[in-house]
Amino acid sequence: MKKILLTMAFCTTVVLGNATDYLTETFDYTVGNPLAGQGSWTSSGSFTDGAGRIIISGNLAYSNSGGTYFLSGEGKTVNSAIISSSNYFVYKKFNEEEIAEGVVYFSFLFQPGVNQTQSNADVIRLTNWNTANATTNSTGPAFWVGKSATDPENAFRFGTTRYSSSGSDIVWGADFSNDKINDVFLIVIKYDITNSKTSLYVNPVIASASEPESAYAQATVDGSTIRKVNYVLFRSNGKIATRFNIGGLCVASTWTDVVKVKGGTSDKKILADKGEPVSVETFTMMGARVNSDKVTNGAYIQKSTYADGSVEAVKMMK
């Protein structure tokens, strides 16, 4: 109920079942150091011009009508300043086993930072890394940035690919004017492995219960191979400028886990529109039903059923 949600110390909308948070990364490492070598980030290849991908002070922040992104203002920022490179990859494992079916989501905060003068730059992707075959195994669902095709001097755009690492296969969304290069964007990519589809969302509503009906861009046809995933990868190759700031990265199995709200206040509008629930049940985090008065400390799930038949499951903390 709205009254209960606002008085709890912490709560976020979740889905009962096998929801998994694979990775939460705030890049809280030593300022001035390369990302490679920090935590469990590893690199291969090399950059031949530019500063590389380094940790800089400060962090990125983003809010909208749903609240503040849960990793907003956390940790530090990765600055990519690469002018040319030779298969320079920086990567981190987020799951021991390769994920071969279902859906994986990843979200992050992105700031162009400079005019995007290149046609396309590969920012970040998921993959199943194999250091013995770096060129082919750098494929997977990806986020791209580049200059506008119609107004390259004054605008930039974002794009996605499902499998390919070729710029010719990028599906691009609408332009943003260059006066927004210092804006921070919340990016979410949904990788539907089972249906061979990648959907890109830009600035979705924080704490929303599901993804918008229409994606900013969607890729379905670039290659026939299903890419299993268990690594996050930053990729650059050739004489392509790769310049941006990135922070607050999350990889998870559900939409609600990658658009959580900072501080735990749920999307009050979504809950309020349903009215009061007709029944409320309480479960442990392992799924066992308990009386709410028996929960005295720690996390638990509150399941509310509404008159329209819909169900809200909320992770809460006492």
C-alpha cells in the first residue's frame, strides 16, 4: 500500500521468481588508473592514440518523473578517450555460466561529453568472451553512439546491434542536438536471447513496472547466431574515436532490477492508480509465506493483489 511503502526504510519493486542481479558496478576505483586491472576488469589488445579508458573523479547522476536512478551519484566515472586502437577490449565476467536463453537487461548512465564526430563508436556490449578468438567473440548485444546521418555537424544519435560488431548493421534511433552532449542519459538494453532481439531504451521512467511499448531502436536481423552472454565488454578497434563518460552499470534478469529507484521509494504513481489491494501477503526472500508481524529485521517480499487481478510484489526492508 502507498502508506506502507512511504514509511519503510527501503523498498524496490521486484518480481517473485528467479530474478537475478548479475552485476552492479559503480567504478569506485582509484582516480587516474586505467579501468583494466581494477576489480576484475581485464584487457586485451591496445590503444595507439589517446588516454584509454581511465577512472576520473566525480560520478554521473540521472533522475526523471519516476525518481532517481538507483546508481545515480554513486562511485566514480569511466572516461573513454581513444582515438585509434587495435582490438582494444576491456571486459569483466558477470556470470560464471553462459546465459543461452531468456532475457538479460543491462542499464548504465551515459554522457557523450564531446561532439561525436565519428560515424559510429562501439560503447559497451555483452558477450561470451574467448581470448583465443577475440575478433569473433567480441560480438553480442551492443550500444553505439555516432554523429547524425542528416545533420552531422549539429547532432548525434544512439544505436544498437543484436549480434554484429559491424557499423553497417547498426539500427539507429532519433537524433539529439549537440547542446545535449553534456547531458546524462539512462540507457537500458534488453537482450531477448530466445527471440533474437535487442531493444534499446533511452531515459525510461525510473521504477516503471515494465519496459515501454516502443523502443528507441530495435535490432533483430544482424546475423543468425545466438550469442550466449556472461561478460560485459568495452570494445574499440581501428581509427575510430571512442570518447564518452559512463557510470552506474547494472546487469540483471528483469526490467525492474535495472531501473530501480535510489533510496527505495517505489513508483508511487503505478501503485496509486490501482487503488487499495484486496489482499496482502508476506513472504520471506526464499518464498515462504509468513505473517508480517513475524518479520522483525531484514528483507522480505510483500505481495499485493488488486481488484483488476494485477499483482505487485515489493521487496521491503525492516
